[in-house]
Amino acid sequence: MPETNREWVITQYSGIDGLQLREYTPKNAGPGEVRLKVEAFALNWGDMDLMQGRYSFNFSELPARVGCEAVGIVDQIGDGVTGIAIGERHCTLPYFYDMNGASGDTVIRDPRYLTKAPDGMDAVEAGSIWMQFMTAYYPIAELAKAGPGVNILVTAATSTAGRAALEIGSMLGATMIGTSRYDHNRDYLMEGGASHVYIGNGEGLAETVREATGGVGVHAVFDSVGAGMIAHYSQALAKDAQIFFYGTLDEKLPELPMMYLYQANATFKPYSLFNYIEDAAWKKKGLDFVYGALASGKIRPTVDRVFPMEQFREAWEYLRAPRQNHGKVMIRV
């Protein structure tokens, strides 16, 4: 009997309600393609935006498979592919995958969007690192130039990308300020590299930032919240500050506080990791940094909980609820 293969797809743009687990017949790797036998895949907020039809892209058609981050064993290699061998463990790199999501038993990728799993990690750990650390690397290390004398604010810092930003910025010597709505997250953020922690929904944030930075303000903001925070932290921007806006956890696009941006000569930059993954030179910089930092122990994967394939919906419900624990939520296939 042939093995049954399963995949999660969305049938309509209604979030979790649109998800359906179905059987499928795997395609073969074509020329210039690699197929992985998936071992695990990750949940990411960008996938939820896609599932709700409010991402910067939509799927070409429905039903469509979701998921941009997976790890698996190479089981087919198409003509023309070099440098990858059958039996190796590889991870997918985040980019807009359209009809080729990772939430199934197999996934086919252009080898440009694969990278070898780091040594010494199991499949779940290896599949958990690329979205969070690569998302944070470019704005924190490359664009904000994190280092001594640089002050960086990270909103919703308990998110996986937020925590990665704290780790990377702290590792490079920057003063890192993290925000959370809940006081029980304070120790988690401090352990992750925050020099200062703000607890709340925005009220008093500017005063906290000015106090933490000796009145200088923040040179960069890594913001995933949306409308709910920018009016508050924009009052404490340093001269020539950069705002890297990469998500809308409150589901509302921000109204730019232009007067504060004028006064600070600040730049508001909508930021997507995909633009850097798709550029070969930028991609190499990010990969080199993450591999090196993992090998030296300066950063490490943090997995909160692993669900079985059948419980994809339950995993999303868990991710959406306020959590006492933090880290990636993964599906083991």
C-alpha cells in the first residue's frame, strides 16, 4: 500500500476556521528543485496573516497550503541541482511560498531557499531558528548598526523575533529596551538581553525610554505591534532614528505621528525579511551570522511546545492565547 501523505490547507480566508487536513499525492522534484521529506514545521504570524487574507500577498488560488518554515530530509533532487545530497537534513528559508507551503509531509523548494541544518540540533530545533533570527538580524545588526552607544526599542519583545532582536542587539553591545503587556515576562526579557523592560500598553513608554537612555532616546525601533505603540514611542526618538515596522499584532496599521518624525528626522521603514532572503549577498550575510552565533553559543533555539500534525488548529489556538512560556511553536510531522 502506498504511504498516505497529508497536508494542511486553507479553503477560505478565515484564519483557523479555514484550515483543513487532507490527503495528497506528492509531486516529484522538477529540474532545479529539491524535495524534502518534512520532519517538522513552524507556526509564524505571517502565516496567520495569509490565512486571514491580510498579508501583503495573497495565494494564487484556494485551497492553498500554508507554512514558510520547515525542516526535513532530502529525498529527491531535480536535474541541475548541485551541492545538495540525498539524505541530508535541510531547512527552508522564509520567503513568499504562494502555493508551495511547508505544512505537509513533503515540500519542494528551489535550493536558493534551502540551507543545511546546523550541526548538533534535532529536527525541531533546526526548524525553529531561521525566521526568528534572520528577521531580527538585518534591521538590528545591519541597518541599525547595533553596538555600544546605540539604543534600540523592541516592541512585543516576547515574540520569537523580538527575543532574537534582544539577543542579537545585546550580543553586539547595544542598549536594548523590550516591551511586554505582562509583568511576568520581565525576567524572560532581561535574560534575553534587555537592559530595560517596559510593562504596559504604551502609556508612559516615552518616559521609560528617555530615562533608560539618559535622555537621548532610541536610535532604532523594531516594531511588530501596529497602531498601538507608535504614538507613544515616537515621542522618544533619537535624532535620525529608524523605525522598522514588520507586523500588526494589534491588526491595525499605524497612523504616522508626523510631527515627532519631523522633529527627529526619523525614517519609517516597512520591513520584510523576504526582500533580504531573495538577495544572494544579503542572504549570505544573514546565514553566516546565524551559523556563527549558533556555533559559538551566543544565540540558541528556544522551542516552547511541539504539537503533532493532527493538532495544527490547536497549536494556533495555543499561539494566539497569552502564554507563560515563550519560544517557537512547532509541528512534528
